[in-house]
Amino acid sequence: MAKAFKRLPAALGFRVKSGWAMAALLAGPISKPRLLKCSPILLSDANVPGSRQPYHAALELPREEGEAVTRNLRKVVSAAAKKSVKALLEEAGTLAYEVRAAALVVGSLVDPATLHNDHMRAHGYEGQLFRVVLEDALRSCGISCEVFVEKNAYEAAARALRVTAPKARRAIARLGESHEGSWRAEEKLAALAGWNALAKSGRRGKSKDRGEKIS
């Protein structure tokens, strides 16, 4: 009897934005990861007005009407996140990889309820929403997920990778050399998150890469 096909381990990283996210798929040794894919995914529906900013859509409406509009738009956002995650996992499978962990980089983890300005609070709730639906979509597929805040993402990831933040920045910059297209902050942070997730999943699985140094 032929042996069952075994997929190689991989990880996903995301830089979450309003209505979309940059997604990076990484695999290979923790010490020298390979970037398999880096491209934006949708967390909203282009055919549903307002789904990119669900809370802003309700700002000028009476309270009950606004809550109903936001509630419906949240459902659209959740469905979009599940669809995008499913597509990413299917693509990873086509490439013979199995996603075992993920990490997200977000702008803030401040409780939106503590923000007093209506527009700032709407931005806060939207940031929270897009993060949560992406986390839920990943975890519903059995994929563990960690969250970093952008301003200290390199420092936090570097601790997990057991390197210095400058070394992590240099490694991420080099990783972009294999990427066709722009390699700006969104792409770099998504790749950083994916690298962190790859390292943690590898160590949990007693990866052979344990103890390797990252140059």
C-alpha cells in the first residue's frame, strides 16, 4: 500500500487593515524561511457598500437603524474573512503545504469603548472587528493565532525568534528579494508575522530547526 501523502508545515502572517489584509504564506527552516506567497485578501465585500467601514456606515443614522446596519455588515465581513481564509488554505494545500499556525499584526488593541470621538471610536471598532473575524476564521479551521501591535511587532517577534530586532528587520528585508512586486510595510509585517508563527509551530512540533541561529 502506498504511503499517505504528507504535506509540509507552513504558516500564515497578516497585516490587518480596514476591509482587507496583506497575507504572507511561509514555509521552510525557521532559520531561513521561504516566502511562498504574499498578496492582499479581502475582509469585506466589494458588492456590499459600507462593508469596508461597517461602523462609519451607521454614524449618521438613528441609533436603532444604525445598529441594524452595522449588525448586517458585520455578517458580511465575517463571511468575507471565512471565504478568504478558506481560499488561502486551499492554495497552500495545492502547493503541498499544511498551515499549522498564524499571526496577525494590527494597528492597535485599545478598547474602542474608551475612545470619546465618534469617528475615532468607529475606526477602533472596525479595527477590532477585522481582527476578530480573521482570528475566528483561522481558529475555526484549527489554526492557532497570535496578535502583535505594529509599533512593537519587530521587538515582540524577535523575542520569539530568539534574535535581535535589527536582525529580524534585515532578514525580512532579504525575504522580499524573492517577492515579485512591492515590498512595503504591509508586506514586511505580514511576512514577519508568518515567520513568527512558523517558528512557534516548529518548536511546538519539536522542529529539527531548533537551536539554529538566524544570521
